[in-house]
Amino acid sequence: MNEKNWRSRPEFHALAAAALNGMIGPFNRAGFMEGGSHHQIAFFKCFAAFLILLIFCSSQKNSDQNSYPCGHQPRNS
């Protein structure tokens, strides 16, 4: 199975989501033990999610120059 088919399979996305969801508890616990407020921890969780999505979308190979990362195109108004 080549890399393109491997990353487009729904099982991969479900497994990745489950693994990342399992990291929320330990991340919260470590943040609170270090003295972080709930606002700081929420910010860093959102920032980490942004970085993960940025890396994922940036790693997608575009088939042509007119395509957009992750397949999203701007709306024509």
C-alpha cells in the first residue's frame, strides 16, 4: 500500500484522533501541576492542534498548481 492510500484511509484518521484524544488528560494534569491556569492550558491545547493541522495540511502533495492544501478552495462571491 503506498503512502497516499495509507494516509487517506478512515482507519488512520480514527486512530490518530483516538491517540490525540488520549493525550488530553496527561497534558492537562502536567499543566496544572506546573501551576498553569485553565486559560493557559486551553490556549496551548488549541495551539498544539493548530500546529498538528498545519503540518498535516502542509505535507499534502498538490497534484497541480491550482489546488489548495487539504482540498479547500475559496468561495467565489
